[in-house]
Amino acid sequence: MKKIGFIGIGIMGKSMVRNLMKAGYEVAVYNRTKSKVEDVVAEGALWCDTVAQCAAGRDVVISIVGYPKDVEEVYFGEGGVIAHADPGTCVIDMTTTSPKLAVRIYENARKKGLKALDAPVTGGDTGAKAGTLTILVGGDQEAFETCLPVFEAMGKNIRYEGKAGNGQHTKMCNQIAIAGALSGACEAIAYAKAVGLDPQVMLDSISTGAAGSTQLSNVASRILKDDYDPGFFIKHFIKDMKLASEEAEAAGAKLGVLDYVLDMYRDLETEGLGDLGTQALIKYYEK
């Protein structure tokens, strides 16, 4: 499995492509905007003009795009992955998207003689660059084991979650947990400032104890530097939380904290802040 097609070269995808090339894979790439991938093409990636061209003749086709509608466009239709990938190809959607859509891709792929895995990631831009992503995989275990070396080129914590869609369901759990942890970190900073504490001393004091989390020790530290560059966009986190909320409602689960945090982020998006990083949630508390 040496030839990989990679669709979607954004903040995460670019670093993932680089790590695949470092591992010795031949990587063909497609992105809507060619100018954004000229650097990785110069480094050895093969440019493709269409999704169909990127999918044909590959052992593995990976996608990591923005929204469920983008996933639909990439996989279905005359120019999509399912129509143009060779029989036996493993198609891997690493976008955070609807579990139901992941099952649909799996079922349609099987009809075409393809193997399909849903494999959303967590770890942000830092994990993508370092090749230490957590990768949550749903689909047939045999396909997972076949593709394990590919995953190992991009991540460290690689988990088989079970049937198709389960990778996405596990990512929903991750985003639910982040929503609570990040809002808690922002509230701690807001409280520290209100009562006259040094926020940096406060974070240093509590981040290694029972309150510790990546959101507290890493993401929240960016707030104190007024660094709102996106390791993960607000607009994409809103998409993820909406998906989680919809899945929870369908399953009869009540997620009050998630829904409250989603409302806060929606408020920020209406103010034009959707392209900032998730740490900009602090701006909700600074109003």
C-alpha cells in the first residue's frame, strides 16, 4: 500500500501529507485551491486536477475536508471517490462528520468493491505536525489492520472503535468533553481576573492537578498571549457540536453543557469570529 490519494489540504491535512511522504508513501493531492498546496507539491506531492484523478490508481484514498456537505461532494456523484477508486482501494474519511454519513459511505463503498473506514482525528495542528494524532477508526477490522501502517505515519494513539460510524461517534464524545473542559478553563480565567489573581500563576498552579486538561494547559495558555490563531476553527467546532447535539437528541441523551457552550460559540460566530481558534471563547466572557 504505497500510493495514497489525499483530498483536503488544510491546517491538518498539509502536515498529515508531509508525514505520509516522510514515511515513504507516494502521495497525490487534490485541494479546491491549488495555490494553497504549492509548497507540498514542491516537496514531492503529486498534484491532481480533480477528485476523480486523485482517487484513481491509489491503494488508499484519504479525505479531511470541512463539512458534511463537502464529504458528500467528495464521495458521491459522477466525479466522486466511490465512482473512481479502483476495486480493493481503502477509502478513509478523516473529517469529523455525521456518523450516519460514515455508514452511508461504508455501504456504498462495499457495493463498489471498496473498503471504507471512518477515522476522525484529534490533536489539532500541533498533533498533525508532530505525527502524534489520536485516530478513531470505525469500519471492518480487517480494513483497519490493513491500513494501520498508514495511520501510524500520522498518529500515535490509534484506536479501532468497531463498526462503521463508531469512529465518528467516538469523536462526538471527544468534542463533548472538550466543550466542557474549554468553557471551564475560560471561566477559571475570567474568575481569576475578576478577583485579582495572576491568570498565568493560576494556570500553572492548577493545570497539573485534578483540574488538569489539554484545554487548560495548552489551549488556555494561548488566551493569556492574546493568541487566537486557529489550531481549530470556531466555525468547525460549531459544526462538530451541532452534529453531537443532533446525535444525542436522536439517541435520547440530554447534554446540557454541550448545548450551552454551542450557544456561546454561535453568539461569537454572529459577531464575525468564526475564523478564530476555539480559545477565543474567552471573548464571550469579556463582553
